[in-house]
Amino acid sequence: MSKLNENQAADSFIKGAFILGISGVFVKIIGAFFRIPLANLLGPEGISYYSSAYPIYNFFIVLATAGLPTALAKIISEQRAMGDYRNLDRTFKSGLLLMTAVGLFGTLVMFFGADLIVKGIKNENSALAFKALAPAIVIVSVMAVFRGFFQGFQHMNPFASSQIYEQFARVIVGYGLAVFFLASGTDIAAAGATFGATTGAIAGLAVIFLMYRRFRRA
């Protein structure tokens, strides 16, 4: 690799890291501001229903996506450097198939096993929150493949954009549904709040998919 190419790669890496860092901070700030009014709205009981679903959800997300975006990005980056775009497409499609299967497994376990899980954690009124959050597992798993693809091309804008849209949709829909369903019971309101994460995942995936389509046409 020439000195010029090394400098360009370093600049691209620094720029990408900066973009992801800024978007990550922005996402956390939005999340923090969401959590405070939500806790006030749902109260201790309702927020316990909301919160109890996330440890299980995070377990499946880690299980499904741990290391995958980084590994996929590394392989795609190497194949791109060699001009091996045929195998690059195969890598992407294989990753997409694998993560869809793994994510779908997590979604089904969390959704259909919700009643059993909540009995185990002794918070049975949180079952609806578990079921509302379950579809997000497969969606986030698929989104991780697209993020890994763009990382491999050192394009971090799609990654950052999907994060921001995901969080905005999560906050707006989650809080809106919690308000709408509060009169029906705190368990239903908490489920509405957790469904915000599912809606956010759909928004994030839609954004990064559209950016992927545009990128492939270019």
C-alpha cells in the first residue's frame, strides 16, 4: 500500500470513528431524556414491566450480533481491496441469511416463551412488554448485516443515520403509545413503550436499506 493510500485509509477511519462517536452520544442523550418522562408517566410499577423485558432482549441481541458486524466489515473490506466483488456479494448474502435465521430464533423464543420467562423472574404482568419487544431482535440482527456492509466500505454515515432514526422512532412511538394506552392499564402502556423499540428498529432498518439500494445503484 502506498503512503497516499495509507493516509487516505487513516483519514477515512478517523472520520468514520468521529461520525459514529457523535451519533452515539446523540442517541444516548435522546434515550436519557426519554427515560425520565416515561418513568414519571408509568410509575414504579409500569417502569418495572418496561425494564424487565430489556435484559432478555439484550441477551438475544448480544447472542445474535456479537462480533458479526466487525467480522463482516473486515471480510468485505479485504474483498473490496482485492476487487473481489463477486465473493463480496456472497459474503453479504450469507451474513444476511445467517443473521435472519439467528434473529428469528431469538424473536420466536422471546415471544412464545414470554409467559414462562416472566414467571421465572416473578413479574408476570410484564409478558406483554416481552412480546412487544420480541420482533425487534430479528430486525436488529438484519440491520447489523447492513451496518457491517457499510463498515467494510468505510462509509459510516448510513450506520450513524440508522442509529439516529432508530432512536427517534423509538422515543416518539414508544412514549406516544404509552400515553395512549395508559388508561387501559400500566402493563399495556409498558408494552406500548417497549414496542417503540420495535418500531425504532424498523425505522433504522428502512433507512439503512434505502441507503444500501442507493449505494448499489451508484
